[in-house]
Amino acid sequence: AEKVLGYDLLGLCLRGPRDALDRTQHCQPAVFVASLAAVEKLTPRQPEVVERCVAAAGYSVGEFAALVFAGALGFAEALYAVKVRAEAMQRASEAVPSGMLSVIGRPEANYRFACLEARKHCESLGIKDPVCTVSNYLFPDSRVIAGHLQALEFLQENAQKYYFTRTKMLPVSGAFHTRLMEPAVEPLAEVLESVEIQKPLLCVYSNVDGKKYMHSKHIKKLLVKQVVSPVLWEQTMHAVYERRQGTEFPFTYEVGPGKQLGAILRKCNLKAWKQYEHVDALEDEEEAET
């Protein structure tokens, strides 16, 4: 990874500084590499899990790791694409004061209407063509809304009106998975044109539509589209675990930093979550067993 990126990624992951690691341009390659490192840790420990795996999915940049795991992309080429993607998204973030707001709403919450009113508020402030839209579908009654900072502040101030029970600004620098990321589309499209992509050896689900990738052109097209499209994670989870009544649920492994996807799975599909395990590249064996 260091050869591809030109800096000491391992040192940054282990020693920080934290604010540098949190920057999009470093965070995305770190998540990608740490996810695949966790797979390498899982392989000797439970080789049958990797051999018998039937499907993979990755959240946002994690989709690149899922495609490497499935044999569709080579590690170095995928990491270089992630580097280009991350740097382009960092530049797009710095161009407009924007961000992401995590929202938990009551069943009657109308996210589209709330976003529409937030955009109108921005227009009243003189902001031309404001952005405020759902950028991540996490689990029932949970969304991430992204866009201009003024729109997100408006939603926080009026949370009660829109039946939002909890709102929290995410520690990111931009409105990812919205059209404010359009400047990042071309650099990623260019690099993916030069990368050899194979048909995945197992099912990989796309964030863009929650469906399986079909072939290499499909992968190139949707990886680019993903930058400016909402992450349909809740919908993807439903597609992955769709089973006939009485069919046993598979085991699920979350590989990489954090257990957020496991927490989401618990809200989307309790049966699947009961057979869930988290694998972190840095965790001690004893700690994992405890």
C-alpha cells in the first residue's frame, strides 16, 4: 500500500495523528486496506468461511474491497483507484461548505419533504441550486442526509417539526454521495478505464441499486455513479438475505474497522445478525474470543 500511495499508511493507522487519518484522502485508503487485512486474518483462522462465501457487499469505499475479495479487481489497481477517488472527493468537499447529518426519525418522518424545505431555506439565504438529499439509507427510520451546511443546520433546528428523534453531524468534510461530488466523477472514471476488471467469482452487490454486479462494464459504470448516488445499504441487506420461508440464514462476517455494519444488520435483519461476527485486523485472538 505504501508503494501505491506514496506515504506510510500503516504508521498513520497505528499512530495517527487522528485528524490526518480522518481526512477523506487518507481515510478511504485506510478503510480499504484494513478491510482486506481483516480478510487475510480470517483466512488462516477459518479457511472454510472464505472458501464457501457466496456473496459480498461493501459500504461506500468498502465496495472496492468487496470487489477485490471477489476477484474482480487486483489489490494494487483498486487501491490506486481508491486513492484517486479519495483525493478527488477531498477536493470536491473543500469547494463547498457541506456535510452529512445522521438522522433517526419516527415512522411518520418525511425525509424528502424535510430536504425540500431545507433547500428552500438555503435559497432564501441566496444560495443558488442548493443540495440537501438523503445520501445513505441505513435501516428502517434511519437515514443520512447530506448537502449544504446551512440546510443541515436548518434540519437540526427544526428536527421536531419533521419528526426526527435524533440528529448528529458526522465527522466528515463533505456531502458524499450527492451531486456536490460531481467533480470527483471524471478522475475516477478515467482511472477505472485503465484498470482490468474481471467478472466477480461470487455475487457482489452494488450500493447504487442494491443488485448484483453483472460484468466488468457494469462494475465500471456503477462504481463511478456511486460517488454521486445514495448508498442503498438497507435495500442491499434485504436483497442479500432474501430467503424462502424456513431456509437457514448464512453466517455473516464484517471485515475491517468498526462494527457499524453489524449494528445496522441488527436493525435490518435480526435472524441474520444472530449469525454475525466481526473481524478486525488488529484485534488479538484472545480479545475476539472474550
